[in-house]
Amino acid sequence: MSIVTTNGRELTIDGKTIELPNQIETVLEINGLAVVLLDTTGRSPARDNVWAFDMDGSLVWKAEPVFEPSNDANTYVQIRREGSDLWASDWKGMEYKLDLQNGKQIEEKFRK
């Protein structure tokens, strides 16, 4: 089993440290991936803030961004595991089930 830790902007997987562009908010281990939610405060564009790494420390994907009807940036604010599924929420009340193979949205639901 791999050991995954975080410290500020650093993700460490089995002793290999990866420096990310922003503070790490959350990291989940799911199906052989370390899925990271990055803080996007003051960052533009802020659409690509859920990243997945394999247990070798290689970037596998960045989650498909959330596009609003106006095409404005809408960042993810939370990630959670539900069984073997990964869900990401935005600040407008939507939840998106993400495909663990490529980070694309495969289901959505309104949660408020």
C-alpha cells in the first residue's frame, strides 16, 4: 500500500514529492489514484483544480472543468468519495461524478 501525505503545496507519494501550483485542500486515495483538490483563491483561470496522480507520482488527469452557460470559470470546492465513486462539487450547488480513468464528468445532480 502506498503512503500519501501532503504539506502545503507538496504531495508526497511513497517518498516522491510533487510540488503543485496551489495549496492542497483535500487529497483522497481511490482506486489506485491520489486525487487532489487545489485551492484556487486568487488564481486565474481557476477551472482545473482537481488532479489525479497514480501511485508512481505521475499526473494521470486534470478534471474536466465546470462550464456555466456564460462560460465563466466555476471551480470545484469539494471532493468526496462515495464507495468507489469520486464526486466533485461546485459552489453553485452542483455535484459531478467524475470518471476515474480520465476526469470527465459522467453524471451530475443538484444538491441544494
